[in-house]
Amino acid sequence: MTLKNILIVEDSPTQARYSAFILEDAGYKVSLASTGQQGIDMSKAIPFDTILLDVILPDMDGYRVCSEIRQNNNTYVPILMLTSQKVAIEDKVDGFTAGADDYISKPFDPRELIARVSALLRVKQMIDDMLANLTHEHQAYQSLRRIALTDHLTKLYNRHYFAEALEREFSLSQRHNLPLSCIMTDIDHFRDFNNRFGHATGDTVLEGAAKLFQDSLRQGDIIARYGGEEFVILLTFTDIERAVAMAERLRSLVEETVWKSPSGDLGITISFGVATMPSPAISSSDQLIRSADSALFRAKALGRNRVEVFKPEDQTRGSVEE
């Protein structure tokens, strides 16, 4: 069992040794500091379980030391203030305001010291357990959330996550008049491809395309599998020229990639539709998506394996075969 680690900040060698003897005899590990600054420095370096802090020290008073320790520590450590005189209510208020947890007057009965330290350690243990549970629950929640918002095949975000991100980024873009581009993309003739080569080969292509896209995007960009063979990309702070350049780069990467399969090397092409705001034709996040989708429809209608930019006169998606 690991011994609880206690720091005594006390300038009187006799009193320090006496307190240390009591605590060590009770099974605690004790460290000593003779000045306030030394106590502050030690509390930064070592994760103490409790600190006994004298009010009167040679370099600064215990209230200041207590306040410094509270400000410099990210974790909770109980502080028991030691005083050699009867404590006035104002002094107690100052101590508690500085972050002290309890007081004990010198000279003290060893049994009282042990009882107060034990009580503080119980409080610390409860707080530590509560924080550990909260951390575990938060991590578990984040893990489940990642699973719920990630496409199991491509490991990209799914449509639900993208909807959240789109609302957030659209609002930011609209509020600050910043460019935001959306790219809708669809693997050409994928339905026929699956029928000919099988869904396992189709899944391999989807995974490969997802990785190509992800490796080519910037860190702040967002890509999701939108459904079937469709992907959607959100390019933050990106105008139409740079969005088209990115789409063209991705189109070329897919076309130039040799896709391996049990049936031999395969050639895959992909079509893109791009829409960007600010635009007089786009006033909502849904319109941004529909605009990119309309441009994708036109790319399909014009022969596929191409990038098209949204035009206000574009019609909504029609019945062009995948």
C-alpha cells in the first residue's frame, strides 16, 4: 500500500520534527520545508496528499503561501493551517479565503492532529474518486460519440457529424463574412461497378478513396461519407478558386490511382460539385449542401470525371444514373 505523502511547512525545527514524528508513527510519509517559498516549490514538484502549513513563516505569511499553492496546483490538496496562538475569527476567514481547509492550534494533542489529517485525507480521496469517475465517464462518452459519428467502413465522419459541423461552420462564416466551400463528390458508375466486381471490391475502393481524400485535406477541413459512394467535404476559409483547385486535385488523384483487385487493376473516376458562400443564392447551410449537390448533378450530366461549380440556374438533383 502506498504511503500518503504529507508536507509540513514549519520554520521551527523542534515543532517540525515533533509533527513529523507523530505523522510518521501513524504511517504517513513526511517531507519538511522551513520557508514559505520552499513549501511552494515543493508543492509544485511533488503531488502531496495533505499540507500542514504554519501561519507565521520567515519569508511570507502562511495565507500567502496557501494562496500560491492553490493557484499553482491543478489538483486538489487539503491544507491544514498551524497556529501558535488563539485564532481570531478574522484570521480564520483570511485563511479560508486563501484556500485553507482547516485549522489546528499549537501545541496540539497528537490524537487531534491525526484525526484532522485523516479527515482531510478522506475528503481528498472522495474528490479524487469523483474526478476519476468524471474523467472515465467523459472518456467513455467521447468514445461512444466517436463510434456513433464515424462511418464504420471508411472511418470518416458520418452524415450526422457533418450536419453538426456544417451548422457550426456556416454560422461562423456568415457572422464574420468568411468564405466557406462545400464539395460533393460521387464515384462514377459505382452501382455498375459493384454489380460487376462485387461489394467487397467496392468497399475496398471506398476505403481507398476516403484515405486519398483525407490525406490530401488540410487539418481544419471536414470530410464525411454522405451515403453510399458519396462524400462531402467542407473547406473552411476557402474561396471558390481554391475549392475548385482542391476538387480538381482530388479528381486527378483518383483517376491516376491504380486500384488493385482480384479481378486485376481497375480504373476509377469521380465527379465533383462545388459551392461557396458568401453567395446571393445561398442563405442557409441546407442551401449550401443543395447547391454543391446541384453542381455534382451537372458534372454527372456532362459526362462525369469532372468538376463543376454551382450556378444559380442549376436545377436540383435529377435522375442521372450513378
